[in-house]
Amino acid sequence: MELHFSRHRRLRQSANMRALVRENHLRAEDFIYPLFIVEGEKTKNEVSSMPGVFQISMDYLQEEMEEIVSLGIKSVILFGVPAEKDECGEQAYHDHGIVQEATRFIKDRFPEMIVVADTCLCEYTSHGHCGVVEGDRVLNDASLELLVKTAVSQAKAGADIIAPSNMMDGFVAAIRAGLDEAGFEEVPIMSYAVKYSSAFYGPFRDAADSTPQFGDRKTYQMDPANRMEALREAESDVNEGADFLIVKPGMPYLDIVRDVKNNFNLPVVIYNVSGEYSMVKAAALNGWIDEKKIVLEMLVGMKRAGADLIITYFAKDAVRWLNEE
Ligand code: PBG
């Protein structure tokens, strides 16, 4: 009997053969590491729902950055935890806001480091929404003005990339115009173009203290059931002048990452969000999974799905593990 079949196992027979045909790789340059900077001094609080992730005050920033640089990580994304919050999120666009100060500190001492500034109001507003609130509504156009002010003050402080995460319509157009007008036409926009209204952000809201005080974010963040809408969102941001497109969350949305990759020719960034981190950590701390293997598999899966860059709380661990291989 003559059988006809393909011998796929030929290319899997040894570690070196597998390395030869490996299609995707993780590198330290792929990662953007999130930092939570809290106002005040001598503070290093572990986020209870995110073991290994800390809110740090500025006096811990030097040692934190030294570690990040020594690992070969080339970019960080900054989130601020201000001492004071108000209706309009003034600390988001204050020239001496916590993110502006941290940006100046890093760019002064580590000029090569790429500092990405998350541009949003939710960490700074007393109501915890990402825009200006009137009654129980989050106003679109009124929010744009404050987001532009925030982006410009972040650029002034030296941010290399502006990453607006607020999901107001027109935020890329408004921020691009505002940056250009202020003389920052060279500063790129990494748009959170496709951002779902997700329960996976829960632990981040502990870390950034940004839980909405009423309602939810469903009138501005996307419905997890939708796929075509992701292409509409990405298309507007491309037309408005975005330089990078973020898809967020990561793990449950890999189909969307592939759609965005196939339809647009900008670098695609995936945000491996807090809830994804917490789930893996919890299982690892219970000894239920092999953390290193799970994390590296998850991250390379994101690259396979089409991500060029990965924002992840696992960045430092991943680089350490990659160096061990
Ligand atoms: C701010 C913002 C959020 C995240 C990043 N930027 C929270 C939110 O939209 O509620 C989530 C990141 C994470 O969960 O790791 N708008």
C-alpha cells in the first residue's frame, strides 16, 4: 500500500532544526514596560491584585530605570497617580504633574530611553471617567480640549511618544493639531485605536486608582462582541494621523490584532493588560502553571497574531527569561 502524506516532523526533529524554521521571536526591543508613578516620597506600594507591580514615588525612579536599562528594555509607558483629583483632571495637564515630572527625570538621566506618555484623564478626575462629565454624560468635544492640553504638556516635558487612551472621537485629529501648533510635529501618536470596554482592566484601576465613580465606560470604549467596529476605529485614527495603532486588551482579542495588521500598514501594538497579568500571576503563585513557559508562549503568540510591539507588565521577567534561554 502506497501512502501519500506530508512529513511535517522533519522540521521538528531537533532544537537546532526548530530554531532554523522558527517564524516569530521575542526581543527586548519588542516590549514597552508600564510604570505607575505616585506623588509623594519613599513610596513603593505593591498593587495587591498585581504581585510584582509597584506604584513608586519619584525617589525610586532612578533605581527602577537602572534596572530597566540594564535589562535592555528600550521604552516605558508612564501612568500617574496624583495626590489631588478634581472634576477636570487638572493634574493631567499641569506642567508639574507627576507624569510631566517623571518624564523630565527620565529624559534627563536616561536620554536614550523612549518615554511614552499615556494621555487620559481618568487617573486625575474625581469621577474617574476619561473625559469631562456633565450630569451622567461624558462629553466628547469638551474632553478633547483637555486631552490636547495634556498631550502638549507631556511633549513639553520631553515625552517621545504620546499615547491617547481616552476613546473620545477625534482625539487623534485634535492632539495631532495641538502638537503641531505647539511645535511638536516630530512627536508621534501611538493611538489606543481599538480599545474595548473590558473587565480585564480591573487590576489596573487598583494600580492607577481610576475606577469610575458612577456608571461605566461603555459609551466610549468598544463592545467586546464587535469586530467590524474595530476596523472603523482604526481607520479613523489612521486618517487622523496616528503613527502606531494599539489594540487592547491582548489575549482575548488576537483576532482583532490580526485584522488590524492585515488592513493597515502602521506598527501594531498590543496591550497585554492588567487582568491578563493578574490571572497568570495568580495561577503561577499557586503552582498551577509554569509561569516562564506560559508567559513566553503568550507573548510570542501575540507577535504571531501580528503585534509588532507589546505593552506588558511581564517585560522585565520576559527579558530575564529570554536571556536564560
Ligand atoms: C486609561 C487606561 C486604562 C488602561 C490603560 N490606560 C484603564 C481604563 O481604560 O479603564 C488599562 C491598562 C491595564 O488594564 O493594564 N484610560
